[in-house]
Amino acid sequence: MRSLAATRPLFHSEADFQFALAWRIRELIPNCKVRLEYRVHLEDKPLRLDVWLPTLGTALELKYKTRQLLAPIGDESFSLEDQSARNLSRYDFLDDVRRLERLVEARRAERGFAVILTNDRGYWDAPTTDSRTDDAAFRLHEGRELCGTLAWSHADKLQAKKTRKQSIALSGSYRLFWRDYSDNTAAAAQSFQAFGTNRYTRYCRFRYLAIPVGD
């Protein structure tokens, strides 16, 4: 991630992030095989991996969640959308962790990494109130320890969540530590001058959380 940030401080989309990271891995480890959107069957059920490194026995699940940002980087202009529904995004990320656990437990991989990259501080900041929201169990803030069964606190009100109603049972225990990825304040400031609004300069800092699973 540090190596990637030097040349790609932000991405147009999640698919762009996945491809760029896979490409960088291939550059750093020339003899490493890299596969995208790889499908593996566990208990006769298909499981799709964002990035599979068969040479290393390593699986990667990647998420890219953004707040609105307009910034020129080099000869490219990045216009990131304002994604909502953090509660569903947190659930999906932790479901990735559980899927990687299943993969390792079935000895189909030696290890996995679930990675989320975002410029939305709502993911890494701890809640400022004690109120229990429906997604409290899925919070990803700095320093939290994740373990056991994670469930919605108001499961009976989740009609809109549909397939996400199920709880997530983690086998391992994970302490969460966020790392800085990039700060695009200077580039976004150019957009501020061009468009005359500060809404494009509020979300310039990108950070990532990487949860290792297995060996």
C-alpha cells in the first residue's frame, strides 16, 4: 500500500483500486501469479475473490468507500462520488473477513487480507455518543477489537437490508489499526480555486484498514 500510494494517491473506482494494487504486486514480485475476480467453491457454494495470488496462497478482498472529492492529480481529474450507507459498507467489509476465514479454514488459502480504503473519517473515528445504533456491532473505529458474533441490534427493522440480515460469526480476534494512505489537499485546492466551493476540499485524506486472516 505504501508503494502504491507513491504513484496512485487515489482511484476512480473500486475496480480501479483493485486493478492498480494487483498490478503493483506483480511489479514488486515478478514471478507472482495474480488473478482478479477469481471464483472458488467452498461446500459447493461459489466464493468470489477480488484478488487471488496462487503463488503466495494469498487472497485479497478490497473495498473503496468515498466522500465527494474533485481533485486533479497529474494529468488526470478525479471526481469521486459521495457514497452513503456506512452501516451496509461496514457489514460487507466484515463479511469479507468471515469469507476469508472460511477460505483459510478450508485450507484453500494460507492467508487473506481484507482491506478498506476511504476518505470518510466516519469509518475510523470512534462514535461521539453512547447511543446504540443498529450497526454498533459492525463499527470499524481505531483501536476496537472485533471478535465473536456480530449482529444488528434491530434485526426486525432490516427489510431494506435483505441478504444482510444474517449475523457474522468471526473465528478470530482482530484489533483495528488504521494507517495513512495519502493526503490530496494541495491538489484539491486547485479545484477549490476553479469552482469556488470548499465542498471539494473536505475529504482529502485517505486512510486504510487491513485485517490479516490466517498465517
